[in-house]
Amino acid sequence: MAPADTATVAPRCTWDHSADFLLLPGDGLILANGDGVITYFDLRARQLMGREPGCRCGDRLDEIWPELAEVLEEHALVAGRSGPVVTRVGIGDRLRTVNLFRSDCGIGIVLLADRCDANGTFHQQLLMHQRILQHVRDAVIVTTAEPMAAPGPVIIYANPAALRQTGYRLGEVLGRSPRIFQGPDTDPAALRTLREAMRHWQPARQKLLNYRKDGSSFWVEIDIAPLEDSDGWYTYWVSVQRDCRRPGRSS
């Protein structure tokens, strides 16, 4: 049986929370809407697929990668209900591991890079960073750097403090936009200030009214900054959020 056929019946696995990151440097990201039309497709995903650069936004997944479209149809409901799902899918003459997750506008696919590190250095460093972030008292949220257009950058990590602050489980926020924390009284002007800074890849600080999963609101002071890779390309945004008083209120 060909690898592609095998992939369509590959067993679904529980997402590995050992690192708590939805995707890592070297992984590729694809976003598609509910009709299976690609809305975002990064360069790394294109490289991992081994396809020509003709894959663009607006292409249908079932046309450029039918095996993946079939796997999505099988697992999308579970990914939307229970959080990210890891499975394997055929492409060309090999199987590739993918993470499937719910996004604000449909479904997301993370193509996992091959991590060949005989000494385990990468995983040791990742575990160290994870442990540090777990003990940080401020809420820390990491998103992808792009897309800037809707649905915007997607959350790839939230530390325990962020989950306590908002009342969500990790699987409920991974793959979503930070808009999940906004509500009817979140100041549009403050959001525009943040988005303008992000368009220019600049750090920014704002006070925002955020919302918990139960609908209650709280004020946070948020600091955002872009993170660049070894090539100087911005790949992530990191957001540090701490509870604060409502602007204009004295202590």
C-alpha cells in the first residue's frame, strides 16, 4: 500500500503537551477556512511540502494535497472540540507528522520539521525555557508573527499564569487569535495602537480591558515585542500581561 493511502487511516494521537508549544522554529503553518481554501501558507510549510511556490492563498487543499484534505475531514471535529490533534499524512513518497488545530476562521495545520539532534540539545533548551515560563508570575502568550490579516497571528503558547488569568485550558487557546480575550468594552483605539506597532514590527505597551472565559472582565497592562530568528526574520510575537487598575483610577 502506498504511503499516501496509509496516511489516510493513520491513527490519531493525543497531542504531546511535553513542550506546550503548538509549533516551533522550523515548523510550517497552513491556515484554511471552513471550505478547505487556504487563507495563509508560510514559506516553511511550502518548503516542507516540497511543492513549487505556486501554492498560494486561495488554493484548495483537496487540489494541492488531497491526502491532507481527507485527514482534515476525519479529525477536524475532534481538533475543534478537544484541542490540537497529531497525526501522520502522506506527501510524495513519505509520511509527515502534522498538528491539526481549530483556528478562528477554520482549521490550522502545523507541518512538523524533522529534528535531528543527537545530543538532545534542542529539546533540553526547550524544556528549560518551558520550566522558566511556567514559574513566571505574569501571563506570557506567544503567537506567530503572521498573518497580519484576519484572523491574525495565532497563539502557539500560553503559560500557566495566562491560563489562570483567563480561565481557559491550554487546548482552548492554542491556534486561536488573541481576539479571544477581547470583548464589547475593549477599547478599539488601544487595539489600533497595538496593531499599528505590529505592522511596523515595533514593541508596544497598552492597557486593555480583557475578558475571561466566563465573560467577566479585567484590566491588564500588555507589553508586546517581536522575536527574530537567527536570520533576522521576525517569526513570533511575545506578549507579557499583568493585572492592573483601570486607567484613570487612583490607588
